[in-house]
Amino acid sequence: MRKVLLCLIVLCCSCAGLKYEKHPEYEFRGTWVATVVNIDWPKRADDDVEKQKKDFIKLLDFYEDLNFNTIIVQVRTAGDAFYPSELAPWSRFITGEEGKSKDDFEDPLNWMLEQTHERGMQFHAWLNPYRATFDLDTTILAKNHDFRKHPDWMVKYGKKYYYDPGNKEVQNHLTEIVSEVVENYNVDGIHFDDYFYPYKIKDEVFIDSTSFQRNKLHNQSLEDWRRSNVDSLINKVHQVIKVKKPWVRFGVSPFGVWKNNITDSKGSETKAGQTTYEDLYADPVLWMQKGWLDYIVPQAYWSMEYPAASHRIITEWWAKEATNTNLYMGNGAYKIKNNADQAWNDKSEIPKQLALARNIQAVQGNAFFSAKSLINTDTAIKKQLHKKFYLKKALNPPLIDKPLRIIPVPILTSAERKEDYIELCISHFDSVPRYLSIYNLKKNLEIDKGKLLKKTYIPMNESNTCSTISLSNKKLKKIFGILVEDAYGNRSEVVPIKRPKTK
């Protein structure tokens, strides 16, 4: 995989006065939907199906209105599943009882995918690989939970059980879980968060000595061996995704600090209490160098000038280190007016962070933790984000080193003006998923890149699709255009269309 040379625009110490592109054509705009202990969705596991569906649609509608393009939904929280699986029990966080399905909700993941794709948004399935239980109450675990089936895979640490990352059977099992999701569902991405080896607890020991003695290489230290275990899983997951569906994106959102520069001169100018390399035994810098990731979203959940770990410093550091992958920054929206750091009481804190990202060429977007945080935050902040940053739609950045494919021009089969909308139907075939995009055109009939009106998802091997656009949309010009973009980011030529008259 070729290396991509990324350069930084010179930054001043403050975001005040920075000028940035207001309407980028490509920008990742994502939010994490945490399902563990019902943080974001569903609000309650014992809610009836209609209530759960209504709440998810409300969440989607909020982010669609804000012109976001990606939802990262947690579908595996702790050895469980939010979908019918042969490898894990149903999650109690959606059904109310682990291992038991919910009546009239046979496949929540497929339903969520359909709802997300209807809105032209990408759906990334977020899996927590190593957390086996959320607490020590194992009586609630289903008979087919791995804790019961494979007790030798488990390590008790703190108040949870974890899969032993050094166990080869565990690595293969976790890879099979990802393979099952990729093969059975039209996900746009697979996503891992920051939980690799668990965050260290004082006076606690992660007991993996048996695996270490059995599997270590000659003269390999415990620390290097642990990192090699995580490296192995990341590599295997990347490989299985690319074999099954090479257009599916694999992304990781590591803890924001790789290393402090007091322990390694290559690290960031930070003083984080734990680091992803030394404490979580994860090396995302290596994964980027090896080409094992399609995107990375460092969790820089601190304020711009927080002394121990400045969001600005961390963002600049990752921008210099990012190679072979798309870089997006993670923003801690959950801290807005809810943190001891007084900077989060400033309504301009998140806008400053977004302005910083827009001014660094290597940073191609942002993701917010968590979904309910922006929904519930100050209305003035939401309006500011919409007006200054997300007033217009943006496309997801293409895959780095995407295979270059010639995309056939879509054939318009009908264009009808109805009561208050226009319906467009096209014929188009491809063996990979793609999106039909509707744009306003310039006078020369070229795409006006800031005038994306709508996107419609087209599944792989489907040859016909229709899309509607509201006539109340004042942005719709007399002549607009359509094109098809595949899941890699390749585009067809544009097809100009004259706005049809009422029959």
C-alpha cells in the first residue's frame, strides 16, 4: 500500500480567526451510538419494539437534519450481539434478557441498516472485541455465552471478565465474529473502540502468564508480546474484511495519546496518566504503517488547551503521524457543560475543535461521543454547529488507495413530478454497493460540489432504484444532475436532468 504524504497548514496557538472551507465536498461526520447499559439506544431494554424503533428513528433524524453522514452503532458490547448470531447470545441491553430474542424484532441490525441507508448515511458496526462481561454477575449470562462455553478463554480483571488476547483460539473466534457480520449484513464499516487490553487498575494484575509462556517468541518481553497479540487481531480482522467485502471500511478509535514524549521523543507533548501503547498495549501507529486500517479516529476528548492532554496538541500530533489511512478526530461532546474542566462551559469549545480540524489538511472529519450528547446539549450550540460547519451535506471521504473502477453512467428510466416531490428512477448495475447522488449543477452543467441535495443507497447486485426529492427544497434548480458513486469512492459521469413539470 502506498504511503500518502500529508502536510499541515501552519496553525496558530488559538483557533480564533482561523479561516476554513465552510462547505467541504468530502468530510466524515459521525457519531457513536453506545448501546452498552443503554447509554444512547435503546433507552430501555424492556421498552416495546415500537418504542425502540421510534427512538432510533428520532436519533437518525436528528443527525440527518444536522447533515451527518455516518452512524457508528455498538452491536457487540460484552460477548453478546444485537443481531441473530451463531457465535454470541442476544444482548440483554436490547432484549432485556441475555440469550433471548425480542418478539417482533427478529433482526435489529438489519432494520437499523435499512433505516440508516434510507437516509443516505453510512452505518459502521461497532464491536467491542475483548470485553466478555460488563460486571462479575455471571448468573445473568446465557448458556451459549463464551464465559460458559470457554472458561479457559477468560481473565478476571477488576470488576469484569475479559477475553485473553494472547489465546490463539480467542483471536480466531473474534475474527469469525467480524466475518459473520460482514458476510451477513450490508455494513459500510467495522469499528473497534479503545478497549484492547483493559485500562490499568492500581494493584491489579492481568493474569495471562500461562498464555505468555506458551505463545511468546524467544526473548520477547511481556509488553511486546501483548502488543503483538493485538497486532495479530487487527491484521486478521483487516484481512477477513478485505477478502469478504473489500469495500467495507475497517476503523479504530484508539485512546487519544499514543505515548507521552517524556517516555518517547516520538510521542505527543502530553502528560496522560495512561497511554494506548504502554498501558493498553495497542500500537495504531504500526497499524497505519502496515496498511491495516481504512480510517482512524483518535479519542481526543479533552478541551483545546487542557494542560495534561491538549486537544490541539493531540490533533496536530496525529496529523503528522497519519499514513495510509483516513484520519478523523474524536470529540468529547459528552463533556459539554458537564466537566470539571471549565473550558467545556464555553459554547465555542466544540466549534474551536472543528475549526482546528478543518484547518489541518490531514484531518478529514470528526466523530462525536456520544449520540445523545449533541441531541441533549444547548440549542445554541447545535445551531452554531449547523450554521458554521454542517449547513450543507458532505460525502464520506473515499478509501485510501481505492481500486480505480469505471462506474457506468446511471440510466434515467423515469422522472415524474408529483404533488410536492419529484421521483427519479434509474437503472444501474454493479457488484458492489453504491450511492445515487443528486446535485445542483453549475451553468456549465458541472457538479456544484457544495450543492449535494440527497443520497440514496443502492445495495450490491441491485439494478433498479428510485429516489424522491422534495419540491419544497428551495435549493433545487431547474436543471440538476445525478451520478453514482461506488462504496470505494469512484464516481460515474453526471447525468443532467431538467426538472419535470406537473402532468
